[in-house]
Amino acid sequence: MKEVGSQVTIAMDGPAGSGKSTVARRIAEKLGLLYLDSGAMYRAVTLLALQEGLAADSPKLIDRVKTCHIEFMDNGRTILLDTKDVSVQIRTPAVNRLVADVAKIPEIRREIVKHQQRIGAEGSIIAEGRDLTTIVFPNADFKFYLDASVTERAKRRLAELQAQNEKATLVAVEAEIRERDKKDTTREHSPLRAADDAATVDTTDKTIEEVVDLIIAHVYPNER
């Protein structure tokens, strides 16, 4: 087991709505780790494509991913793209519509992995996404796969949309999640799957704090 205070890499994967983003952020705050939101990195690249008028599969976009600089600040709460804070811009509907097309391009994924590994080498992190335990950090100190029922994940997403005053129905959101799951698990490059050595956590009937405590206890069992 890692000693508290030593450099540690915690990698976490899971489908949309499994709670991994919220859980990873809470753990980062509690343990003083950098929170690496891999999805935000793909969103940043998508924003770059929109700003520069580049298609998702454009060779020029791939070249820009190679030369751009993506960084996290404030324990992952702020994401910088070429030194500019784009934390709000990457969450717009325009980015939402295009990010899946950008994220499925193998060449872009390979370049983003390099960015992620660079950040991971700089200090202790907790990183979450869909290929963190299998592709990005296969030698992570701790690996977790978070999951939940489709219905529960749809309820969580619906609550988020309603909080943003967006209209949606549970049936529609559940259909969107099933479609996203299909795309994530069947894509040719870096599909979503649980790593063989990852601990699986079903979050369906657990609160965020219960999941956070369970993972921290796994990482630092002697500190509780």
C-alpha cells in the first residue's frame, strides 16, 4: 500500500452517470490530489476545433492537438487551453454536440493520452474517464471501475438537466445514455471496459460520500 504523502496515481473509469466525476473531485479535495478530468480535455480540443473552424477528423486539428497546451489548475476545477481559462466554454451546447465525434478519432486520442501521461508524471493525481485504467495509466497504483444501472444514471442526468432549466424526459435521457454506452464500448480505439485488475464499485444504491469513503479506505486502509 502507498504511504500517505507519497506520489500516487488513482485511475477511474466508468460509463456516463456512474458518478465518477463527482467522486474523483471529492477524493482529490480530501487527499490533496490533482483531479484530472479526461472528458474536459476532449472538450477543450472540441472547443479548439470550433474556434478554428476545423472538422473533427481534420489533419490540421490533429496537428493542433500536438502543439496545444492543456493544463488543470485549482485541483482540476479550472482547465487552461493555451493558457486561457476555458472551463465555462467547454460546457456549451455546441461543444456537447461535437465532442463525441472528436473523441472517437484515434489520432486525437493518442495525442490526448500523451497530455494525460505528462500531467500524471508531474505529481499525485486521481484521473477519471473511459480508458484511464486500460490505456492511459495501465500501471496506476489503484484502479476503479464505477458503474450503476442505466435507470439510475438516467435519473442523475435528468436531475442535472432540470437544475439547468433544460427540458427533458427520463425516457429520452435513458435512450441517450444507452446510445452513449454503445458508442463508448464498441468504438475501435480505446473502448470503455473494466481493466482486469480494477476494483468494480456499483454506485446505484450508494451516496457520493459512501463511494468516496469506500475508495479512500481501499487506497489508505490504515488511515481510517
